[in-house]
Amino acid sequence: MEIVSKFTVGSDQGVNDFFAVEEPSFIALHKDFVEEQKIEKYIDEHFIHRQKINDLNDLSIQLIITYQDEKPVGYSILKSGSEYPEMPKNKRVTEILFAILPEYNSVEVQQSLWKKTLSAASFADIIWINIFQHHYLLNFFKDLGFETVKESQGEPFLLDSYVLSLEK
């Protein structure tokens, strides 16, 4: 089994690989809490190929995709300068979005994606994430040393979440 995490540009292929992870992981995280029709409507309205290419080509955003045997199985998006209200103003801050397809969620995939993410965030003093309280990766982040900053609600359906941060 070969696991590789690499930076990906917002090209047609990069976005196809991204959507191959984003859509099923989005469904998996919401299906027990949100009606299927609402999930499908949100996907139809917001998972737009051309818009995602434009978003990912923003210079403040970096996309990393993890492949297992050449199949996209996870991604991390880093958003430089993205803050939440309680963030110290004198720190360099990066928000991450992090997803791994549940059926590929292994220690090896987690570590590969995290190492590349940490490398990409080397300039940041603080890395933070807004993660659902029911998210299967919550303990992974806590084991990495992320601390709960506050309870929150995660978009788009306002499900209970935590804002976690890791000061480096």
C-alpha cells in the first residue's frame, strides 16, 4: 500500500480529486444529523467545479490531497490569516479543513496528511480548526495537542462543534 500526500493546484484534475473526497466525507459527517434532501440541495448549490477552482487558486489557500494507491482519500486545506474572535492578534494564524474518507481513515493516512499539513503551516504560530463534536477525527486532533478554545456551531447546518487550536 502506497500513501502519498502532496500539494495540489486548483486545476480540473486537482478539483476532481478534491471532490472525490469532499462530497462523500461531507455526506458521511452530516447524514445522521441532517435530512438527506437538505444535504443534496446543499451539494447541488455549493459543490460547483468552476467556483472551487477559483477558490483554490486564491494565494492564501493551499490544498493538500492524500492518495492511497493513487486514489484520493483525504485532503487538507490551509487558509492563511483566517482567524476566529478569541485569536491573539499578534500571532500568525492558519485555519485548516481536514477530511479523510471514513473507509480509508487509518493511522498511516492520518499521519501522512498531518505531516504535509504541518509542513505547509510552518510559518504559522497557531493552527486552528472548527470540527464537529461527532467528528471521527476529533480525538486525532486532541492527541496531536490541539486544545478546545470554545464550543461553536459548524457550517453549513450549524451542528455542534469545537474550535480547536494548536500553538506551535
